[in-house]
Amino acid sequence: MTLNDFYADRFGSDPFSLIEAARDELTELAQMAGINWPACSDNIQLNPRGGVERYSSYNKPPREAHEKSLKGRVEIYSRLEHSKGIDYPFINFAHKASDAGSW
């Protein structure tokens, strides 16, 4: 079985299904940045645009931070990557403009 076959069989080649399957891991990474992933995950955008360093900016509603002091200081960036026939999500959690975790 190839990786493409596995991805098609297990996730229906759907990047959002892959995100759902990795919910616990993403929740942990987001928490490291102070982001409440369960409150934000339904609004993630996966747009394949720009170069490799360009992201789809998460917008509306504002990112929900775990602490009041982090409100407006945390961000989620995401994009849709494509490699060898597979479309997959790239998600970056940022805190105070520093990288807190990528998946």
C-alpha cells in the first residue's frame, strides 16, 4: 500500500479529516501557544495560495486564548500543501509573533 492509497483509504484524501484525526496533538500544540484549539478549529482555512511562506490567515472570530492576557497576542496560520499527489494541511500556532508549534 502506498502513502497515497493509505491517505485515500483512511482519510478519504480530505485534509480536514486528517486535522480531525490529529485533534489531540493539535490541541496540545495550540495550548503551548495559549490557544484554545477546540474553540477555533472549525474556522480553519486551507487555501493553496502564494509561495511556501504564505499562509491563510485565520480570521473571524478572533482566536480564543486560554488567558485574558494573551487576547490579541496569539495567531493561527494555515495553508494547504501539495506533495506527490497528496493535499495536506500545514498549521502554525504563533504566540507574540514567535513560532509556538507547527503541525
